[in-house]
Amino acid sequence: MREIAPGIHRWTARHPEWHPGDWGAEVACFAVRDSGRTLLVDPLVDGSWDALDGVVHGDVATLITIPYHVRSAAECAERYGGSIWGHRACLKRLAKGDPFHELSPETTPAGVRPIVIGKPRRHEMPLLIESCGALCFGDALVGVPGSEGPLRIWFWSDYSDAWYRRRFLPSLEPLKELDVRAVLVTHGDSVVKDARAELRRGLERESWYHRSG
């Protein structure tokens, strides 16, 4: 557990499905202390809870950026209280009775702005935590080691980069206008310095193709 910016704590855990040593086998999770509450983003706890217990404060909301990242959301809600927020497809990965609320631009915890992306619309929604300017991504934008910059669009289908630029990238253009002070990604390194400029550069770089699992 490490505080990477004031109030923003990051920890990593072993991905439950990917192979050790492969890119993406370790995933990042976040706890954001925000105005007397804690927002947990895509939490995965695979061992001791002690470090997270030391960070969580006040009311808690668990935010899911993409249904694949439900992971330890139910356990967090049981331990800390509060609700789980995400796309309605998250219900397939939760049990009946889990405290789930569908996340949308019209229905959201105060101070959290979900952003619709994709054409057709994706189940993933980047989340802007407005108080600290943290823009949280599930899989759309990732940190890529050894590339010309830390952030790149990730695609893993057989569609070409040209298809992504014609159909997907335009839906991300509004992100460039947000007041972003941190870009939090669950794969790779997050950006907490010159974040808005780096976000813009990341959206303009050639997308990165990688399959794993």
C-alpha cells in the first residue's frame, strides 16, 4: 500500500486468471480518501486486510470501472459497509443480496462522474473523482513499460488500430477537456505528475495490441 498522491493510495495484487510474469499479471487497486469518505476502485484483496484497514476512513463506496474488475467488491462491502457501484453487467459476478447500484451519468455517488465511452457503448466507464481530479480507467488506457510514454490505449481484439482510431478513439476525446490531476490505471503505472498533458499524449499515441490470460 503506497500513497502516490495526497489521499490516493495504490496497492497491487496477483491477477486471479493471468499467468505469473506476464504483463498484467499484477493489477493495481486504489483507495481514495475523499471528504470524510473512502472510495475503493476495482479492489482486489488476496491476503491480509491490514493495509487497507489502515487506510479506509468514514463512509465507503466501492466503484467498479468494468465488470471484469468486480473481484473483491462484495467482500469490501461486507467488511466496510456501503454500496457497490458499476455497470449493470457487474450483477453477473455478484451474489443476490450484494448491495449493488447501477452506475450511470444520471445515477452516481456524489462527486464521482462516470463517463460513457465506445461505439458501440462499452461496459467500461472511466470514473472521474472530482475532488482530487483522479481519472480512473479499467482497461481502456494502460501503462506500458518500455514504450515511448507510460500511457497507451489497449486493444486485444482482432480489430486494427485504424478501426480503433475511427470508432473508439473519438469517444475518448471529451476526456481531454476534464480537469485531470491524476490518471489511475489498473494495469501498469499510474500518472500523478502532468497528468492532463500525459493523458492527452496517451490518447494520441498508437494503440497497443496485447493478448494475455
